[in-house]
Amino acid sequence: TEIRTGSVIVTGATGELYYVLDKDKKQLNYNTIGKPLAFLPGSYLVTVNNTSRKAEVLAGASTQLQTGSLMVRGLTEEYYYVTDTAGNALNYQKLNKPLAFFPGGLQVKVNNTMVAASVVAGQTAELITGSLILTGGGTGYYYVLDQLGNQLNFNSVNKSLSFFPSEYTIRLGSSSRKATVVGGQLTSISAFN
């Protein structure tokens, strides 16, 4: 008796891993995006960075699923964090490095600033942050607040932070100033008393 397998292959632009699970969500195998895996005919769940798609494997056939990529650009060495639209964590990565996802809506956070993104199969969704720095003498910390006064993050004077473009308030001690972050640019504010 001959039993014929089929295969699953996930395509995309990153070298990340994909995972294949059974109907009970038990992991069966994994491989690098772009490399196939063989399975007996049936229904499987395929995941990439906590996003998933169903795959029907047929004997002698290859089932292809395509990811899209998300790239968040920035001028610092910080990380971006990705959630689904319900706020469930999917993955995180350093700025300027891509992550693969199955198509759909996402939320992306950098230093507690959030924007929506949509991943399309075979394409790269690109978001651009800008950076903010408080320059001057001293060794203190400056704090960055959103327009509602919520603290987003802090850093040492003369060290930058990345944010999505918007208006922010920089606080040093009891003094504060407004600053505008523009995508792809460093906004430099001189320290104040």
C-alpha cells in the first residue's frame, strides 16, 4: 500500500521559522520560511509569529501560504512590539529589521506610541519613526510625555529615543518643552533650566 504525502511551504522575505500544528494545536514540525515540509493529507494550522492560517494538504500536492513583512525604521537601536488588533502580543524586533506575518491588521508600538499597520501577502508594510534627544550638560534624565500628559519613556540627557511622528512634551525636572517628532529625522532640543 502506497501512502502519498503532500507538502506545506510558507513563502516570504524573512528567514524566520514557521510552525505546523494539528487540529488540537499540537506542534508537529517547523521549518524556515521558503523551505517545505511533508505531511499526510489533512487539515493543519500554520503559524508565523503568532499569526496563523489553515492549510489543506492533499496527496502529491504542495500547499503554499504567503506571508507579508513589517519593517519599522528608526534612528536608534530600540525595539518595536507587534500585537494583533485585540492587543495580543505577536512578536518584537529591533528597529530596521523585518518580521513576517500572515496578512491582516496589526498594532505596532515603539516607546509606548502606537500606530496601526496592515500586512499584505508578498509586500512589506513600512513604518517610520523619528527620534528625540535632549542635549546639554549634566547627567540627568529627561521624560517624554504624550499630548495627554502620559509618560511614554525616559532616557539620559544626550541619548535619543524613537517615537512615531507626533507632538510630545519633554520634561526635565520641573520644566517642560514641546517637541515635534518627524519620521526619519532626529529632533534635538537643548537642555533647559
